Amino acid sequence: MEQTCPLVKHENILVPLDGSTFGNRALAQAIRLANACASKLYLLTVVYQNPELLVLEPDLTPRPRCPPPC
């Protein structure tokens, strides 16, 4: 059974993920939609860093991937 795009063609679809069951189901639906519409799928997860924790554990501070200037 061939799928057809149920929407106006969107080139890109952004899916925010939070690790929840609902988010995982939304991802599955987004994958089906992206396949049907020949769209690129982008996933986004945001990680909050508590500044107070970074003071207590400085080893958790992100380090640059290359020496400056990058």
C-alpha cells in the first residue's frame, strides 16, 4: 500500500523529543509522515544544565571540541 502525503509538501519536519512514551509515539508518526512526504526529519532534544550543579561539579562543564579559535 503506497502512502500519499496528507499535507502540503513540507521539505523539513522538526520533532522535539523528551523521552516520554507520548514523544516516542509522535516520533513514529513523524517517521511515517516524513516517508510519505519525502521530507527530511530533524530530531531535537534539549538538555537543561543547572548552573548550581556546574559550580559543585566543574567537570560537567562542556569543553570546546577544538582549541580557539574554532
